[in-house]
Amino acid sequence: MSLVAHSLDVIKTLQAPSGAYPASPTFSAYRGYSWLRDGAFIAEGVSRHGDVAGADAFHAWCARVIGDRAGQVDALVSRAASGESVPAGEMLPTRFTLEGARGDDDWWEFQLDGYGTWLWALREHVVRHGTAVPGVEQGVRTAARYLTAFWQVPCYDWWEEHVEHRHVATLGSIHAGLRAAIALGVLGAAESAAAAEAVEGVAGLVEREGVAAGGHLRKWLGSDAVDASLLACVEPFGLYPAGHPVGAATVAEVERQLARDGGVYRYLADTFYGGGRWPLLAGFLGWNHARAGRRAEAQRYLDWMAAQATPAGDLPEQVSDLLLFPERRREWLDRWGTVATPLLWSHGMYLVLAGELGVGA
């Protein structure tokens, strides 16, 4: 079985009856939870390879989960509008149980990027297949209202770290998500105008404060470091497209600092499981190369991703052969066990890059 076929099978088999995609079926810290960000990219992968029903079910689940919290969002927006500073712990979560509930264990919950990424992925899916996903309107409007109100607020990044900062990858996902929400045509006139104003605000803020002296995007405002999550600000989110000098410089700098022998690190100070290379990030770098017309380079990253699969064909969250901080690996093994395998986001990103390169099942 090809890795495309196996990836589709893993994702379809593990998708919950609710429509949620579990992050990883056995990893202790992820088991029983679905992340909006991970799931959106997983849905993008299967959508590209014809699993319309699976992607529909995921997007419908997201819309229900978010739409059911419309009253909570209204209350949060009202509190913020009155000048109150809303604590991070009272904001919407970044992950939900497979049934759609908030988890009852401690987590780094306040992350805005997943809401923007879901809106982006929903729009991509609808345009690709030419059919609407029924019943998503309330969820779209709720997510857009939430992002419009809180896009300037610091929150945790993709890696659930540094809640004190405004992360450029998060801003890029919000920019893409609000553009998608407007394009879906379900927002009211006032909601659409507010979302458009937020889109302009994000673009202006990143232009003023999010570009380092070297011409590439920053990991967060005020830092000159890079992070592999910034790749998404170029492709697929288009905050700075591949042909723009900032987009090109960002991809080049991420590759220069973080790519090694086909794999990609998250960031240079990463100590999680010793700081290994992530297959899903190789997928993002390959995606950028493919969109820029560098197919041979994109293929090299796809091949590296495939080479990381277990004998059964499962892709891990990260690989441990060339660690940045090998002395830090043991503490995570003791805390959570072996690296998450399979990680459905890794399989989703393999499907995305395979689709970009015309590799089918």
C-alpha cells in the first residue's frame, strides 16, 4: 500500500463518529482530543484526495463545537468592549474532546490560530468541491466574531508556548481565516466590515513590527528568531505570497536555519523530546517549494517524510536521530512516553504535499 493510501486509511479509520480527527490515538497527552489546527490541515489533506465526506464531517463538527459557544463569545466580546482584560484561562480552548467538550485537565488552551486555520480550510474545501457544508453558518460567524475581537491579544503559539507574545504565524492564520469567512458569504454586513478591518489591522501590524532586519518574518513581534510555523504565512495563508520579497526571505531563512537533510526543526531552542525534526514541517517547506515552482526540492521533502514512516506505514510527530538537545529527551519519555505515532497531522501534511506534486494513491 502506498503511503498516500495508508495515510487516507489511517485518517478515515480513526475519525470519530462525531467527525472529529483525534490528534493521535495512543499518545498519552493527546489521546481523546481533537485540535482545530491539526484537524484543519488533516481535512485539507483528505479533501485533496477525494474524501469529501470525511472532510465535510470534520468541518460540520467544528461548526457545531464553535457555534455552540456563540453565547460565550458574545459575553467575552462584551467584556472586552467594556475595557475588561479577559484572562487567558477564560477564552475558548484550542482542543476539544472528540464529542466536542472542553477538556477537564490543564492545558495551554488559549490559541487563536486554530480558529483562523479552520475557517481557511473550510473555504478551501468548499471551493475545491463546489458544494457547501450544511449548517456551518453559526460556527463561521462565531469564529469570525471571536477573531475580530481578539486578534491583537497575545496568546500561545502553534507549539503551545509563550502566551505573553503576539506570534506572527498566529496572525497569519487569523488573516487567512477572516478573509475566508468574508468570502464564504455568511457574515452580516457589520460582521463582514469588522472582519475586513481586522484583516487590514493584521497586515499593517505585521508590516510594521513583524519583519526582521533581514527581511524575513519574525517568530513573534520583537524577536529576530524564526520558527518553522512561519512557512504557513507564505503558503498556504498568503499573508506574504511566495513571490513577495518577505515571503521569499522567510522561506529561505527557515530553510537555512531549521532544515537539515530533508527534515525541519520547529525552532533552534526547541527542547521538546530533545528537539527533533518534524515530518509535518517538511510538508510545509515542500508545499512552499512546490508552489514556487521548485518541484525537485519539494519532492526531496516528500521523500524524506515517507522515509520516516514505521514499517507499518505510520508517521510520527518527530524523529529523534539528529536532536538539537539530546540530553532533554529522557524527561519527555518519562513524562509522556514515546513520541506520538501515528500523528494524524503528519499524515495530513503528507497528503497535502503529495497532492501538490500529483502523487496519488
